[in-house]
Amino acid sequence: MDRKEQLAVGRRLLGHIDGRTTDLADALFRNRVDAYSSRERAARERDALFRSQPLFMGLSSRLPRSGDYITEDVAGMPVLLVRGPDGEVRAFANICRHRGAPVAEGCGNARAFVCPYHAWTYDTRGTLLGVTDKVGFAGLDLGAHGLVRLPAGEKHGMIFVRATPVQEGQSPVIDVGTVLGSFAPDFAALQPETYPLHSVDRITPRINWKFAIDTFLEGYHIPHLHRKTIAPYFIGNCGTFDGAGPHGRMCVPRTSIEALREQPDDERNLRPHIIAIYQLFPNTIVIWQVDHIEVWRAFPHRDDPGSCDVEFSLYRPADSDRPEKHWAKNRDIAIRTVLEEDFPLGERMQIGFESGATEEVIYGRNEPSLVHFHSSIRSALGVAA
């Protein structure tokens, strides 16, 4: 957020604290539990959300140099993301055009990608440079057998990919500004491009991918579930919510915000006292912390709607002189809170969803981020419930 928006959010939060209120959704929201457990619903989500929507892949610092690449399995699409010598980020299906083997694994830096199966070689633009046993493949049009291009885009230090091959006549470049909508100025002000990657952790909880996102979309649970850990630092069940198309932004106050009451607007620094939580549709949470950025991304398993892969990344500011132990401590706090409190309870809730004992869960009016998130999913799927 820019300073004007920060101050406006700060005034809203102080007003809520005074009135013991919070931003409210228009009405209660009822969600069927099979949204978390149905295989048919999971298949629809993979097609309509993870294969058709632009997906946030991380900050630009994941690929800082020419030749840097990362690979991921995105809901069944093997993705290769690479920064070319021209500085552009491109995405491809990580599938050799000969027999379908992946041409790269993990992450690293490369001038070319050599398939481990038969050594067909591709450059960072996806062009097929050459094949082994040229006699056996005489007449093959190398230019027509490059890696399959996927749409990708980069702006404000943020990288997006759509996990569906570029069609004839379609631009391979995603307009990130359009994707972010009215939140684009927020991220321009945040300057994510100035945050190098500090750490990446991956976990596989036995929960539906949406529950992994739900975890971050309300402060109602903080005084209860987190009473011995982070609760003393936050004012629970108090927050602002703003939507931007299918995306959402929830801001929650730290208890330290009380120190700003006597300060005029032109002297207020809201950054240390507000946590901004952005839900980037469909599967990403970006948390603007006091002095760093946290990113949580959730991906469904192909065969089990009750399991998902979650990636947690911490990005620190480039100009910080804080020691390594400071960032390690922040990483540890975030992981322990989620892994020891949120997700273990979520795994027991997942069992309940799958038991058939109940038909629905209820999101309160005091949980507008949750309501907006699941309303956006229904809209994208074209379903009423």
C-alpha cells in the first residue's frame, strides 16, 4: 500500500478498535463440506482455477540472473520457468518433444536444457537446438519442435504463469497489471523487486488446498487457537477487508497500533503496526510483514482432494543489515505457528469433512475475506454452491 492507503486503513482499524467492531460481509455464507472433499469438485477446480487462471509463481528474485530457472508441477502441468539472456521470463511445459521426459529438474542456472533421456537440447527460449542421431531423425523440423510455450508475465517484481499452452494467435505474455487490478498500485508501492529470496520450505499437509488458504483469511481464531504464540501481538477479530476482483486484502492490527493514537497523520508510520494479507486468486497468500514478505502457495494433489502441497517462501529487504539469525527466527515462527497449530487442527477438520456427519460449514459476517474467497471460487466454477 502507498502511504495514503496505509493511513486510511489505519484510521479504519482504530475506529474498529474503539467500537469493538470489524469489517463485515453482507451476510452469513454457507459452504458445503464436499467443496473440501469431493473428487468431482476437485477436478473442476484444477481445470477452471489452476489451468485457466494466471498463477502467482513468486517474486522476481527467484530468477535474478540470466539462465536462472525453476521447475514446478502445477496441478498436473510440469512447468519450466526461466529468465532468458534478454531478461525476459518465459514459461514452458517441462516436456521434451521427443518422448516426453522433463528437460530440467529443481532449480539452478543453465545456458541450455538437455533432456536426460536422449540428450535433445533446448535453449532458454525453448528452441530445439539439436538432436542426437541426426540420421534417425532426418527431415525433422527442429523449428516446429521447441518446448511448448506457456503464458507468463512479470511486473512489480511479481511473476505469473498460466498452466495452459499458448494457443495460435494468443500472446505469450500475461498482463500482470490487469491480473492485479486495483491492487497493482499496492504492489508498486511495496516494491517486491527489492526483496531477495531468503528461504523456501515445502510441506504436504493432509488438508484440501482451500483450507490452506482459509487459514490466513480471518483473525477470528487468533485469540483462541494461537493464544500462547502470536495472539499477544495482535488484536483478534478486528480487521479491514478490500476486494479487487477475485483477489482480497485483509489488514489486521498489532497491539502496538495503540501507540499511534496521539500522533497526527503526517507523523504516523503504520508499517510496524499493520499486517496486510493479500489473497491472490486462486491459491496464493502474500503477507506484508513488518520488515519482510511471506508467500504461501497451495496446490491440490491430482488424485486426493484431501491433500495438498504448500510452499512457504520468505523474502527479506535487500537493504537490510539485520543478521541471518533474525530472518531464521521469523521463518521459524511462521512455520511453527502454521505447522503446529493451524494445519494439525485442519487435518482433523478434513477428517470431519470426509466423514459425512455434516453437510456444511458457516463463515460469519466477521469473516469477509473467507466469504469473498469462496464466492470468487464459485463464480469461476460457475456453480451456485
